[in-house]
Amino acid sequence: MRRTLAGVSLAVTSMVALSFLIPLALLVKSEVRSRAITVAEQRAAALAPVLALTTRPDEVRQAVAEVDDTGRLGVHLPDGRLVGASYAPADAWRRAARQQRTFARDTEKGWVHLQPVVLARDRVAVVESFVPRAEFERGVGSSWLVMSALALALVAGSVLVADRLGARVVRASRDLSRAANALGEGDLGRRLEPEGPPELREAGAAFNTMADRVVELLAMERELVADLSHRLRTPLTALRLESERIASGLRREDAGRLESAVTHLEEELDSIIKTARTPLAAASFAPDSPGPGVSCEAARVVSARTDFWSVLAAQQGRECAVTVTDEPTPVTLPEEDLAAAVDALVGNVLRHTPEGTALAVGVHRTAHAVVVTVDDAGPGIPDPERALARGASVGGSTGLGLDIARRAADAGRGRLEVGRAPLGGARVRMELELAPERTPGGGRVSHGRRRRFRLRRPHRAPPRGGGGGFHGPGPG
């Protein structure tokens, strides 16, 4: 912007300066020529009274010397004799004497003024005044140089003033841009000191008002989440008491699984309340940027969460195949975030496909990434782009399950894709960046072999006491 303003000022001032400089330069040159001609005419006119009194050569020569001592003045006497210097052709001064009329003529050396003087008895003397060409240029060059210097100073001054004004505008614009970028990156305490032109000051004040409003709305939203989560403690407590009563009539394995599910739900609820109660200044609003050193073993997390969901899959008559690589699969993602993403993807299959629909979960490693896939044999997802939009439902759901997985993929510096699975239904492919994994000696960990196993549907015990069956936590 500074260059633009300086360029505009340079162009405008240059045009204005030239519009005055060119006519003024021509005027100076014309004025110098007019002055030289006037001086020559005055010298010639000064000899007319002398010639009216006498035409003797000695006396005329003395008068010529008194009027001009540069050798540029001459007198052609009526008898044809010349007193002084002559630069005009003979036919020129004879013509002036014959016609008794003033003449001016340009020659190779300069300009000649011929003025006839009528004497007694119709005699005519011609006074010749010569102006050399250099006389017409005297002082013109220096005048042009002074005017050019003044014009350049004017242009430079205008450009300097425009640059200073542009710097003020640019500085205010850059401050506003930096503050907006900082706010977008999560620095909610960034504010501006409005400066610059009135428009930019108004924009800075509006930015501060907007930032205050954003902080206020975020605080209200977090308080609302905390309040709603806290209200769930009462039904959760009732659920724990009811699960303890029911667990007394179940096998030890089933009772432990039920207690583990309730405990997991309670931990998740506590985590939500704690996060919502975190002050805005300390909270992280950039989930796509995990902290340094935060990583987990993807294969282990996926296997654990699939084992958890396999019980519900067996109760629904689903065949659940799991393929997990033996190679190290470290990813730059916290374990709880990856677990939440897997819960959301598997939970979506269990909730939104008919019972008995098969599913498959896979984890494999590429050169630079770890790929987690969740396939099903259901009807598939007709509009993958809309399904990945936050809050958009394509099957009666809340529309947040795939968004949880997408945000986890973004946080793991990867991506989430929805396509068609080999089983015939939907395939959700979550690619995560491979975290650097090195041995204590500094070398890379060697790749192991892949392993494949299949979870078979176990024998389902009949429900007791009219209970419904297993209920795991949903995908959120």
C-alpha cells in the first residue's frame, strides 16, 4: 500500500510539475530573446540624435564607442562609408536605406537590427545593431536548472509525505490483520489500540467489541455445557446404583463389564465438566495442534475399543472382524481422542445399521501414516460430503459422530475419508501422521509382522429379570 500511495503521489506531482515547468521554461527563453532584441533596438535608437547633428566619421565613431564598446554597433553613412562593425549583408542595409523602413534579419552568426535615420536633403543613414546567437541563450540554462531542481524537490517532498501517510495507514492495517489472525488462532486476549485514519480506528474499535463478544459467548457456552453435564450426575448416580443391584444377579464377568461401562461413562462426564470449567485463558481452542510429545499406540487403542464394542456386536448378531498390524503404530494424537474417534465410528455402525450387519475394523501402517478403517455391510452413506459436515444428519443421528472422527484426524495431522467398503456398505478411513519412533540407541524400530484375528459371536445368555442386554456408551 505504501508503494501504491507513493507511486500515485509521484505520478500526480510529476504531471503538475511538468504542466508548469514546460511553459515556464519556454517563457524564460522567450523573455531572454525579447530582452536582447530590446537592448539592441535601444542602442540603435540612441544614435539617431547624433546622426541628426553630424555625419562626420570621427564624431560618429566617438558616439558609437560611447553607446556600445562590444563591437556590435555600426553606422552606414549616406556616402556609403561604414563606422563601426557590420554583420548584415550589403543588400539588407541598402534595402533599409532605400525603403526607409526598419528591418530585422537572421544571419549565420546572430540577429541584425537595421534602423534607417532620415537626414537633411533626403539623405539616409542606417544604424546596424547586432545580437550574437549566444546572447539569446544567456541565463536560460541556469534558469532551467533551478526550475528543474525546484520541481524535483517538490516531487520528492510529495512522495515523502505520501509515504509517511501510507506508513501510518499500513501500520494500522497490519496491526488489525495480526490481531485478527491471533484471535483466529485462539488468542482471545488480543486487543487493538485503534490508530490511523478514522475508518481504521472504527474498524479497530469494532474488532475489540467483536473479540469481547466472542469471549463472552464462549464463556456462556462453556458454562452451559458444564451445567448440562453436571445435571447428568443425578441420573448417572441412579444408573450406578441400579447397575450395582443388577450386577448381584449376573456372572462375575458380565458384572465387571457393566461396572466398567458405568465407570467409563462417569469418567467421560467428569472430563467434560473439568474441560468446560477451565478458564478461557488456559483452555485450548486449537484442537488441530496437539502438544509436543503427545502420542499413543494406535493399534493398542483400536484393539481395546473394538474388544469393548464386540460384546454389543455379538448380542446384535454381528460378525466383527479385526485386522491389526504388529508393526509399531505411534501417532501424534492423545489416546483419549483416538479412543473417542473409534467409539464414534464403531458406535455409528451399531446404531445406524440393521442388527446382524457385519463390520470390520483394520489398522495398518504405511511409510508415513497409520490408517484406521471401519467397514460395514450396511446400506452405505449416500452423501459423504454432507455426512462429514458438523451437525448434518443423513440417517436420523445427531450428525456429530463423523465430525468427532474428522477432528481427531485433523489433530493427528491426517484426514478422514468416506467411501464404499469391500463388504458393500460404508468405509470410513482415518489416516493419522506417523509419530517418530526410535530406539534408545537412536535407530528406528524394526517392522514386525501383521496379525489378523476374528472375533466370533459368543453364546449370549438369556436376559435376567426382564433386562434388555448390554448397553455401551454411544458415540456422542
